[in-house]
Amino acid sequence: MSELIRLTGLGKSFPQKFGNAVTILQDIDLTIGQGETVCVLGESGCGKTTLGKIIAGLSSYTAGSYQFEGQEVSQLKGESWKKFRSSVQLIHQNPYESLNPALMVFDIIANPIRRHQKIKNMDVLYQKVTELLETVGLTPVEDFVDKYPSFLSGGQRQRVSIARILAMDPKLIVVDEATSMIDTSLRISLLGTLKRIQEERNVSYFFITHDLALGRYFARGQRVSIMYLGRAVEEAPTDELVSAPKHPYTKAILSAAVGSSDILERYQGERYTLQGTDIPSFQHLPTGCALHPRCPQKIAGLCDCELPPLYSVGEGHRVACHLYRGSDV
Ligand SMILES: Nc1ncnc2c1ncn2[C@@H]1O[C@H](COP(=O)(O)OP(=O)(O)OP(=O)(O)O)[C@@H](O)[C@H]1O
Ligand code: SF4
Ligand SMILES: [Mg+2]
């Protein structure tokens, strides 16, 4: 599998009108291969969307490196920037805001084809739009081409968004909680469509979710990265992360999810509960390991002082926790 993107020590700070800049992302190392899915999972506000926007080229990074097909993204200009921007697309969380309400489905999909593939012939355009609507499961296409978004359900709008994105022929799609505003019954069907598109087009996904069961379902056989307050705390092959989690935070997420979904029945480990429910703010990040004020296993004098590096605990499995110091493989 050829490597598509590589993030090394990537960080993001936002300047503040008053006071110091606030750092949201720190030391993010991540690779995604062509045709691969990487899921990033973490609770609300931990920095997932910020990272997704950087990967999609919609936001800048302020530290480290982001290489797309071997080229540093911050250095891209002109045609190479345009090529990068069309190669990486983002599906928004809210299907009610992401489509232009004044355009018919036909034009929503035909416009990027006109721009990107320089096709003007109406018959060819119609054929291309039809193919894309079929790809995303909006059939019979005659029922959809001349509709405005307001006539469509959330799930159908999300499918139109995906068709529009596919018109750009992307290599990587950032899927940011794209099913969270869709009825549960339709969620799996939409995710199934995305998986089929991956098989047909060898597209890569950066799949963002706060829902462990959903991440586990979509990234089965692939990779997951668990994020806490802007840092990756554990990354592993999806099945291993669910059956043999290492980080106390991952164990707490799994413990909370067990029972809510039969997808997670494999977790037989200890049940973990974090102390307190308050998540520290980015303005006042705890010293050392950011989880230490909530961690039932914290080692006083170490966890509150030293930031744990990511220790390698198996093939493709790394964990940022002092409990695993000395176990680097
Ligand atoms: N432009 C900005 N300036 C300052 N802080 C920002 C800015 N954009 C985002 N943040 C902060 O960055 C943090 C992470 O936000 P982000 O939207 O990336 O989280 P998230 O993990 O996607 O959350 P959710 O699951 O709720 O979507 C939040 O504390 C947010 O307030
Ligand atoms: S480094 Fe310490 S505080 Fe952080 S998760 Fe590990 S044991 Fe808990
Ligand atoms: Mg978000």
C-alpha cells in the first residue's frame, strides 16, 4: 500500500485576542495509505475536527509537518495546491448546511464535474451525474436529479454530498461525524455505501467519530487512533484496540460502551471509570499526562510531572502511558 499522507509532530495553536495562543493539537504523528481507513476517536472538544480540517487543507498547521504524496502541504502553491485540495475532500457533519439550497441536485453534482473534469457537453454531464447518483445509492436517479435539497431527507442529502465529492475524484475523504445527524436505522446503510466506494475506487478515509461502536464498525480490520485533549494516547489495529486496550482512557471508553452495543461484546477486560467528569480546558492543560487528574492508575510524582511518550507495545500498537515504560518493543 503506498503512503498517501504523513503527519509528523503536527500541532495547531489558535492566537487569542487577549492572552497567549491556545494550543489544541500537539505532536500528532499519523500516516494513511492509499485505500486505507484510519479512525480517530475521542470525546467532544478533543480536537478531531481541527485535525480533520488540517488534513483536508481547510485549516493551517502551526507546528510539525504534513506531507501529502511526499510534498509538504504548507509549501504547495498554484496548480499543486489546487490538485491537493481536490484530492482531499471533507464530508461535513451537518447535511442541512453543506448543500446550496438554491441548486438542483443535478447542478450540485455537475458543477464540480464541469470545473474539475472540464466537461461541458450536456449529454456527457448527465451521464456522469447519473453514474454518481447510482454509486451513492440515489436511485431511480430520475427521482432525484431535479430535486432541491429541501425536498430530501438528511440521509439523502448526505448521499448527494458524497456524490459531489466523488465528482472531484478524491484520493482521501475526511468523514467528520457524517452520520451523527442521520437516523440510526439509515446510518449503517450510508457507512456501507462509503465502504463499497472504497472498494471500487481505492479511496482512503480519515473517519472522525466520538462513537466507539461506529468507529469499530467502520474501521474494522484497519486502524484507530484514540485522542485525548489534542494528543493521540493510543493507536492500534482496530480489533486489537477493542479486544486488548492498553491506555486507561481507552479502557474507560470501552467500559462505558460495553452493554450499549453487541459490537463491543469482545471486550472482556477490567472495567475502568475515570475520576470526575470534568475535562480540563486547553487553556489550563494539566502538567505531565493530561489524564492524570482523572486517571485511577496515576503514579504520583511521575504522571503529574512527565509527559509520557508513545511506547510501542505491539505491531502497529502504541500507547502514551507511563505504565508501559520499559515495554517498548
Ligand atoms: N478558531 C478557533 N479558535 C480557538 N479555539 C478553537 C477554534 N476552533 C476550535 N477551537 C477549540 O478547539 C477545541 C477542539 O475543537 P474541535 O472542534 O476540533 O473538537 P472535536 O473533537 O471535533 O469536538 P466535537 O466532537 O464536539 O465535534 C475546542 O476546545 C474548540 O473550542
Ligand atoms: S501516564 Fe499515568 S496518568 Fe496518564 S494514563 Fe498512564 S497511568 Fe494514567
Ligand atoms: Mg468535531
